[in-house]
Amino acid sequence: MRRVRAALPQASERRVCRLLAVPRSSLRERPPEKRLRRPLDAVLVARIPALIRKHPTFGYRKLWALLRHGDGLIVNLKAVYRILAAKRWFVHQSTVTPRPRVQGRRSVAAASNTRWAIDLTHIYCGQDGWGHLAAIIDCHDREIVGFRVQPARTGARSGAAPTRDGIPARAKAACVCAPRAGPAPPAGYARDRDRS
């Protein structure tokens, strides 16, 4: 701007700003604003440490509520925040680091009929809505040794869970599900073949 004014002393500030595509307000120098720090309230500074000793896990909102409703002091929430910030009395929150995700490993057994896994999924059944499929899988050869398909229900005990009545005898020992009353299993509900 100074160079343009030196080259064109007769040009107005408005014309120079329009030529440079700069707003005129950015050319005016303003004195730096001094923020006035409010003095901390001595009554609050004396009362808050006693509350912190009594309730060490409370944050500034809860401390404000105790001052306002418990002690009957007319105090602003920002004033409590300002005192806690100035005196460094805030409760330090423990940062929760993300836990490592479960490794996507396959459960492998040395022999058949020693370890089973359960898998649950939802299947869209057209007009009948959603159904739940619960399958018990042998971890050795990945064969499905028992399954149950059940329509979705509303209520607290909705969903399908494999029950002892539909699980082959060799997998009943591994099933920890409690038996539930339900409709009779359809044909082909579970298969139990002896492996050789």
C-alpha cells in the first residue's frame, strides 16, 4: 500500500484498495486491545477448596450447583470456571486410550468334537421380516453341528439363541445357553452325524 501511495500520491485510499482488492478496514492500524482481568472473588476462592476437599471428583458444574443451591450464593457458572482455571483446580480426566481390537483369528482345535464356536446373524425373510440364525460350528473342521432359525420377536427376550433341545448330543456339553420354551423345531433343525 505504501508503494502504491508513493507512486500515485493523488490516488485516494478507496481507489487504491479497490485496485488491490483489499478491504479498507484492514489498512487501519488499531491499538492492541487490553483485556481487563476481573479480580477473583475472595469468598469463592476461600469456599471452593473446602468443597474440592469434600468432593474431589466434582467438576466445575457440580461445584457451581453446590455453591448456588447448597450454600445459597448467587454465583455465575463462568466465575467458578474462571477460578478453577486460574488456580489449576480442575479435575483431571483420565484419557481413555483405544483398546486393541480383537484379532480376527480362527479358533482351531486339534481334533473334532473338542471345541465349538457360536455364530449369530440376522437374515431378511421378505414379508415375514427378519429372522435370527444361531449356528454352532465345530472349530476343527468348521462343520455346522447345530443351528436354529427363529423369527424376530418384540420384547425383552427377542432373538434366537441355540437351546439344548436343538443341539446334537455331542455339542450339548459345550452349550452354556439355558433352555427356552419355543416352537417345535422344523425338520432339518439340527443334524447329528458321527464322524469317523
